[in-house]
Amino acid sequence: MCLAIPGQIVEMQPDGATIDTLGVRKRISLALTPSAQVGDWVLVHAGFAIEVVDAEEAAQTIEIVRELGELATEELATNAAETEAVRS
């Protein structure tokens, strides 16, 4: 399974672009999406923009990513509490 995360292009460079994803900026390649421009939302996988998406789809995907992060944090906390209970 692969996971592509949306990012908004904030700056173009001759060899790619800089995107912002959840406040984190990263340089990516636009080799697969040569028509992408500043302001566009792109799905990024392994350092490559693989598709230009609309802002609504990007927002929905970002919300899912945030929810997954919250679930993972809750799971880690539960596991830590259970481990501590077993040790006691």
C-alpha cells in the first residue's frame, strides 16, 4: 500500500517545487505533473507530485491524515498504560 499526502505548491524551482503540508515545507519533483503551478494542491508520494487535486479533495485527505495521527497517539497511550499495568 502506498500513501500520498496532499501539499500545496508554495514555490517553483527549475528542478521541482516546494510544497507545504500541515506546516512542513518540502522540496519535491514535478516530473510527473509538469503543468502544476504555485497554489496548486498535489498528491505527493516518495518525493514526487503524482497528481494535481482540487482544494476540497486535499482538505478531506488532510483531515483523514490528522484523524489517523490522533488514533495512533491514542493507541500508543493505551499500549503504554497496559504495559505499565502488566509490570506493576
